[in-house]
Amino acid sequence: MQDDPKTLVSTDWLGRHLNDPDLRVIDASWHMPDAGRDARAEYAEAHIPGARFFDIDEIADQRSELPHMAPPTEKFVSRMRAMGVGDGHQVVVYDSTGIFSAPRVWWLFKLMGKSDVAVLDGGLPKWRAEDRPLEDLDPVIRDRHMTVSLRNDLVRDVTQVARATKLGDPQILDARPAERFRGDTPEPRADLRAGHIPGSRNLPFADLLERDGTMKAPAALEAAFREAGIDPDRPVITTCGSGVTAAILALGLSRIGRDDWSLYDGSWTEWGAFDDLPVEKGAQ
């Protein structure tokens, strides 16, 4: 793969740069509520040396009833300073699944106007498989100033998505598994209707990944988008269950040089909860 410190870097790249003074590594592991796993406890047991833990559910807008919505800028800055992450740092984000929740935090940094951030390709599983170093120590934190500039073009709310369904533009792309998109299986979160946003297309996030959990090559990524009925040259709104795996689609678009995308932060957790919003079922 071609390393790009603004989108995706390999374990080899991180291994070479791990001791760089202006590198900051972030463990953004997160699991579905019914997974029975504690991401913070797993981080405490073993993580990439120097990594800080990013709590997706806590570094969020706690005023919202929806899960892990993007935090206010002042909260993001406060938490990053407390983690010793600031201006001038190259950030690499990973998770314990491979590529699952790390792109969500990559998107948050982009949303805050930070460009020097990449996802670790293959994440912790690949790092472990290559017998690379791990530690259970908390990193030494030094406060670092951070300035942000919110990029509203990278996020969409329910009103903007509803408008897109009526106009057919931008395109809406759903990262959930096909059976959830079709409405053939109940949603993992209670009290949500089954189905998908009218007019949306389906590209399960796993279809952008190789069997080893790394991201597919750009040519294969572009083919996957087009096979899903998406024209990558036109604007795209990505969505999923709660705004986590939608970021994998956004990362994939960025890997093929397309930056005209945005993420529906509320995703199906919001859309599926309101009876006055239309729902479609079946294949796209």
C-alpha cells in the first residue's frame, strides 16, 4: 500500500516513526453495546507504545440523546490537550478490530480542521501479528495547545439528509450489513425501525476491507463504490447505525482522491427512531 499520513499508514510506517517526537498514537477502540467487551480495559492491558485512549462515547456531545455525537469544539480541545495532543502533531489512530472505529476518530479530527491524521491499516491485530512492541504503561503527558476550525461541510444533520432524499443529491451511502439495510433483521439498538433511508445505496463497510482487516487498494475501492451504484465524482453522504462505520466509507473515498463527502452523524439511530421519517425496505 501507499502510505499517506492524511488517510492511511502501514504498520511498517508506524514502526519507523514510533519514536518521532511529534507523533501521537491514539487507541480509538470501541465495540457495539452487545459485544461484551471493554475497550478501555483492553487498552490498559496492552497497547501500542505511547498510545492514548480515546473514549468515543465520552468525547462526545453529552447533551444529545443520540450515542457519541460529535463533541462541541471546546470539549474536543479540552480532551485533546489533556491527552497531550495538539498543534503540529502527526496523529495515527488505530483500533483493536482492524479498521472499525478508528476512522470515526480520524473523521472527528478532520471535522475539527486537523489534516495530519491517519488510520493504521490493519490496526492492532496486524501490529500484534507482526510481533511488534506493546506496553501496559500510561504515556507521559505534556500539555500541548490545540487550535481548531470546525469544517461544517464534513457533517450532515437529519434535515439535510431528508432534503437529499427528496432531491436525489447528494448520494446517500449506507455502511450497514446488507440484511440490516434491507430490513430483514432487527436493529441491534432497541426501538428502531428496520430498513433504510429512501433512495440510499448500500455498501457494507466490510466490502472495503481485505480478509486480514486491511483496506483494499484504491482501484478495488473505486470498483466497490461504483458497483454499489455510487458515482465517486459526485457528492456523497455516508451513514450507518450510529455514525461509526460510516467513517470507513469516508476514509475509502478519501483514499481514491474524492473529498466531496460528508457524514450523517445521527445515522440510523436517529432516522430509524422517528415515525414521521420515511423508511424503505428490500434491496437497493
